[in-house]
Amino acid sequence: LKSGALPPEGLNDSKQLTRAQRDHMFPQIMNSCHIGQGWVEADVIDELGLTNALKKATFDAVSQLEADHETIIVIDGSQNFLEGTHYTSSKTTIGADASVPI
């Protein structure tokens, strides 16, 4: 969260929200949260393979945040795509997008 910001009320797994709820939450998320985006093109996926491309995208996204090696980073799922990086406080949680507050 950005300094002084509160988590958007009603935030949940996007699949659990209606389109109207997602549209309503989007500006709140953008205003209250630091956002990092990781993208890889199809040719990069072809070159690296899906798992390594996901690792690259995750690292690229987290690198845009104000995170250091002590920042707790929760990745939704069972595979820690930041394992082996300097983000040593990263962990995985299945269903994190619905259960872990920002």
C-alpha cells in the first residue's frame, strides 16, 4: 500500500467480483497500491519456456515496487517464481488473491 492508504473496501479475488465491482475498484486500487507489471511476449515464452517466462514476468513486476529482500511478497499459487532471487521473503499461498489482505 502507498503511505497512508487503506486497502480498498471489498477487495477480493477478481473472479469473485462482478464486472461492475471490478470497474468500481480499479481506480481505488490504482490510487492506494503500488503496481508492478510483468509482461513477456510469446516469442520469449517460446524461448524460455512457460515457467521461466513466468519467473521473468514476476521478477520484472516486483522490481517496479518499493520492495527489498526483507519485504514480504505473497505470490498466489504454489510455485515461488522469486525463489533464487534477492527477494528472500517471498512465499506462496494458494488462494492468496482472496485470502491475503494487501
